[in-house]
Amino acid sequence: METDFDIDQDIEIMIAPKYKVIFFNDDVTTFEFVIDVLMRFFYKDLRAAENLAQKIHHTGSGVAGIFAYDIARTKMQQTIEAARKENFPLKVTIEPVN
């Protein structure tokens, strides 16, 4: 039995938008704490965490990672919760990637 298939169908693939997790510098949160959460929640190695912490310190902000919305939001919340437990005012936000 022979069946005809239309191979030239248009296929539309929806790609979930990505979000940046952004850390902001402040005068209270310690460098060590920022390195710790970058390693713990963002799986940065020590060198990458130190480099990013330096960038955040010197430029005022830095992108810790780019993820699907749910993951970005979870990582932001985990980081903020950990900061508040240590009485740090660390500001972390998420923004869509353009």
C-alpha cells in the first residue's frame, strides 16, 4: 500500500525566551558571599565566580547566567533567600534577553 505524504510542510518551532539573571553591587554584601552563591546556585567554578564577582564590584552589575524563565526565576529567588538569611541586601533581578 502506497501513501502520499506532503514533505514540504512548514514546521514552526517555538523557542522559549531566555532570561538573564543579573546581580547588582552594593556596599554591604560580601565578596565571599557573592562567590559562594555563584558557585552554589549557578555552578560557577571558583575562578569564574571570582571573575564575575570582580566585574559586579567594578561595573555595578553582572549577568550570572541565562536561562528559561522558570529556571532564572528560581535561581533569583534562591539567591535572594540565601542573602536575606545572612542579612545581606543583595539585589538580583531577571530580564529578558533581547
